[in-house]
Amino acid sequence: MINIIVPLAGPDIYLDNNNIRPLQLVNSKPMILDVLKSRVWIKDDKSVETINYIFILRKIGKDYEKLKSFLKKNFNNSKFITLSNLSQGALFTALCGSSMIKDFSAPIIIDLGDISCNLRFNPSQYFNDNNKVDGLIPYFKSSHPKFSYLEKTNEIVYNIREKEVISNFASVGIYIYRNFKFFLNSIIYAIENENICSINDTFFVAPSMNSIIKDGKEVHTFEVKNVRPHSLNYHDSDRTCS
């Protein structure tokens, strides 16, 4: 079992003219499908790991109902949390979703849902094989200031920053915790280190994973290919990724 929390309650989810960002067409299919179906969370080639999808939405008229209906249809047995207002960023939105987790020992994945990439990976097996590792962040090569960045030595991450190009290793917006405990520790770290984890009163997921490093455990990273950062379509056209 793995828990996948997908925060879809931000200020840019519902666009002008009744457009819904996760449902915008990409490669002839809605963006949220292009993104989440590009992650193949498997045990082996024949066995798919049990997934507990948790979507956090914000209620705004008919657009909310349309998005929720689409997600229920395409992600079996998914769970939903509905917010009435904006939270203080994706980190705290994800915290709302964590209330739907029943197995506190299972891995938690926060997937921001706006960057597609080829990912064939079993988090549970990785944690079982690496006792010192309590966090995982896939990366791709970039220098665009809109992303989160990692400093690393080989596969070991030693610093994570938001919207600060401290390397050319950019997060793909997928953050994996060994279990519920380490996610909650990241919340405490963020509250105690607002200067690192927040920008303009908005808290981000990536830098909060510095909590694992601070506690003397390891965050590992690995490169993914065929990265398609759809989020940049809603910012500007300057893309430098591979």
C-alpha cells in the first residue's frame, strides 16, 4: 500500500472562462491523466502496488463538481477532501489530505500533479532495502527559477530550496516519505523554519524535507527522463529542462 496525496486546491486550479487547469488537454488527454498515469508505482512487472489516492480540492461552483466527477471516474476508490478557502500552500493542503490515511506505516507520496515524467519505481521496496533513507525526491536537469532545487552528492541530498537555483537538479514535484511520522516531522520543521519553507506566506513541500536531513537520516534522489513540466504553460515560455 502507498498513499498518494494530490493537492488540487491552489489559486491557479480554476482558470478564466470556466477552464480547469488539471483538465486542460495535453497529448490529447487531460493533463492530470497525462501526469499521474506517467507514474507506474509497481512491485514488479506483473504486480501493481495498491494505491490509496487522496485528492484535495477547493469548492468553487460547477468547476469543482466537474473536476471531482472526472477524478472519481478515472481513479478507482479515491478519497476526497474539500476545502472552502485557500490554505497556506501545498504543504498544508497535503496535511489536510493526510487525515484520510489509515496505515501510518505505509509510504506517503505528495504529487503536485503538474509535471509528467517516466517513472517506474517501487518506494516500499526502496525503503525496505535502505534503512537509513526516509525520503525520496526524483529530479531532472533544469535551471528555471520556477522549480525547487536539490544539492546532492551522488544520490544523497544535503540541501533543498524553493524557487532558488542552487544547482541544476530540479524536483519533478514528487515527494516521498517513508511513513506518516516523517511527513508530520516535515510540518513541524516548516513551522519552525518559515524562512526556508515559505515564500510570501505560502509554504512549499520541497524545503520541508530538509527535516529528514536535519534529523540525521537520508533523502535520496534519482534522475527521471522525458520530463514535461506543464506548470510552465501557466507562467512563461522560458524552459530549460531535459
